[in-house]
Amino acid sequence: MDVRRVKQILSSSATIDVTYHGSSVWIDSVDEEEGLATVHLRGPLEERTKVSIDDLIEIRD
């Protein structure tokens, strides 16, 4: 995924499915300079992790 798309997803009111290494995640924020996104797993755990934007995959129908 690229920074432009991550920013679009963050600003969207729609629910957009994104995975990180096969796990469904929510994107919380993006650091354009570092090429990182802060994400957390969908579900009860709220632990946030910084990951490479390149490792995020948008799931499209």
C-alpha cells in the first residue's frame, strides 16, 4: 500500500478492510516521513504497533 491510500483510508467514513501479515487491522495514524502506520488488531485487543506501510494490504471485494 502507499502513503496516499493510507491517508484516504484514514479520512474515509467507510469501513475498509486492511490486513497486516494476514491479520485484520485498523489504521490509527500514519507517519509519512518514516513510511510507517500505527495499527491495532480488530477485536478486543487495543495494543498498537508501528508497521511499514508497504506491509499493509487492502482487501477489495
